[in-house]
Amino acid sequence: MKTLDFYLLLIRLFLGYVFASSGLCKLSDGQFAQLIGPPYLIKQLAEYDLTLFGYFIAYSQVLVGFLVMSQRFSLLGLVMLLPINLSILLVTTSQHWQGTPYVNAFLSLLNLLALLGEWKSLRFFLLPEAEVKLPPRVNVLFPQSKWAFVGLGLGILAALIAPFWPALTTYPAALAWVAMYVNVFQFTGFRGVEKGILGLSLGCILGVTFAWVWGMMFGVIGMGGLILGLLGWRGVRGTYSF
């Protein structure tokens, strides 16, 4: 796999996980582990008679997050995610939240970079005379959709049970993460180091989901080291391919 395609894949997996897990956390009233908050948004909005809006935000995050992770439907998810990211950025900046605007600015930047990776398919929106390149690049790399549908189904199931049985949400969500990664590994062109990075990223996701603190820390450190190793290895061998 080309270097750029691999890094865009990591971005899609990361963004999809961050927002899907954030939505599940909101739906389960803070009883689902995730990386960004606020976990009690629905309860907080209920004080202003905005409970339904809170559920809309949470379910939107879950749906868009799993679409982005699915690869097959990532382009649709990334387009839907951009206004969500920008809305969060503007609201948290306007409310003078500390730290959150910087985090979301970074997530918005990743969102834009992932969309730029599909520029050949998207440019007809901005350049009417441009030739349309279909299907999207990500669909060429990941043409299979069976496991993507399995992951989407399990993710939706987790979202549906989260408000009623929050303690059970972890299990279908974890299976959804695994299904999404099984879908990714249908691609046979990964190098050994790339497989290791993907495996560690899944380990990090499962570690956070099940609150395996030490496993999560080891996975994050290991994945960071492997990414740097991949960069160095390819740089020395002159095998960067964009």
C-alpha cells in the first residue's frame, strides 16, 4: 500500500473510532469509555428542554463514526463529519472551553486531510468542468463490503441498547471494532510493519473500550514507535510512495 493511502487509512480509523465511541458514551450516560466528551451531554441539554437534540447529536456521531470506519462508505461519512466537527469547534470556542477547541481543531484538520485524499472524486463539487473520478479511491482499495455491513450493524445495535442497558453496550461495540478491522485486513498488500501498526491500533481501541489501562498505554507507545520506525525504514530505503 502506498504511504499516503496507509496514513489516510489510519486517519479514517482514528476519526471513526473517536466519534462513534463519543456518541456511545453520551447514549450510555457516560458508562462507555471514549477519548473525547462531554459524556453527559444529553443530561446537560435536558435542563434546557433539548433532550431530543442531545440524542440526535449522539446518534449522529455513532452513525457517522462507523461510516468513516467502514472504508466502503468512508467518503460519505467524512463529508457528513465535517459540519459536525466545525460546529463543535465553533460552539466550544464561543463558550471559551479550555483545551477542547484545540482538540477539535486537530480533528477537523484530520477530517479535511482525509477528504483531500479523495480530491479526484470530490473536485467536481468545486470545479464543474472537472472530470469525475469514480469510484472513490478508498473503494478501489477496499471493494468488499460484507464486514463493513457487519460492523455497521453491530455499531447500530450498540447505539440502540446504550440508553437502556449501558453495561451491555461494550460488547457489540467491541465486536463492531473487530469487524471493521477484519474488513481492513481484506486488503492483502500490507507490509509487516503496517499490519503491526493496525493490530496495535485495534488493541488500543479495545484497551480503551474495556478500560485496560496498561494495555492501552503499551499500545499507544508501541504504535507511536512503530509509526516512527516505518517512517525511518522507508526513508532509509527510499521507498516513500505518495
